[in-house]
Amino acid sequence: PISQMQHLFVRCLCFRLLNALLVQTYFDPDEFWQGPEVAHRLVFGYGHLTWEWAVGLRTIGFPLLFTPPYQLLKVLHIDAAWLVAWSPRVVSVAIAAGTDVGVHTIAHKLFGSRAAGWSLTCQLLCWFNIYCLPRTFSNCLEALLVVWSLVLWPGLLIKQAAHTEPSGCSGAWTPSLLLAAEFGSCFEAARL
């Protein structure tokens, strides 16, 4: 049986997939240069790397999220241009949906189910989230990691609603690892 959170994730995933299909504009070069172009080069062996990659200012962590879909396309010999262009967006849609569910979960912990519903509505209908969250920016992954660090960190959300149960996290390891991953993704490894 599917849990309530899984059901919410699937609904948010469908919304963000439609969101990604409707947003057909170009916003910023980093949408491609931070991840998909690097992953494309790793899998297919060609593509352009910006100066940040040439001098080692960025880590490979974020682009690695896009390599499994590219690898699948390559192995199945279905690497048509439109599939190569859209497969990173599918990964970003999942990241966006996870962020949406995290916002709902935080609001539910702090203020109850009614506020959680309104928080999710605001999260889904915020014009900036509609425009940016399903894109392939590393900031979207950072948002996901921060939100879930807050959800899972014991005691961080001090003011929990009286009727809610604890997150089930017995220690600080899971949120600490998420927070460490977030720091790792936003503070790129610079060579000294």
C-alpha cells in the first residue's frame, strides 16, 4: 500500500512534470553548464565545459545526478536529441517534487494539516518556483537538501504542534548527512 507521503510525492511529481512541460523558456546558462552539459560529456564523450570545470572550481556531485538517464539512453540506443535534452528535466522534476513534499512536511510538523495544505499550495503556485524549481540548477538540489535537513533534524523545529508525532529520526546522522551534502553542493571544491 502506498503511504500518504508517497501519494503526495506522486501528485507533486505530476504537477512539476506538467510545470516543466509548460515552461519552455531559457533563463540562465548555468541551467545547462552546472550539470547536464557536464554529464553529457561524461557519458557521450563530447560537449563543452566552461572555465569553472577547466580549473576545477566545481565538484562532480551535481552532474552525476544526470548521468544515469544519459547512460540509459546510450545503452538502449535511444539517444535522440529531444530525449537527451529532456532527461535532465525529469531528474529536476523529481528534485522539485521532493522539495514540495518537504515544505508540506515542515508546515505539518509546525502548524498542523490545514497549514500544511496551504503551505503546499503556496509552494506549488509561487511564480518563481514555477519558473525555476523544475530547471536543472544546482540551487534546486540545495533547496531539497536544506528542506529535508530541517524536516529530519531532531529538535531543530522546536515549536512542533502538540498533535504531531516525532519524525522518527533517532539521532542526528541522517539530517547531518543531508546538511553535509548541501554544504558540499553549494561550496564547490576549489583547488588552492
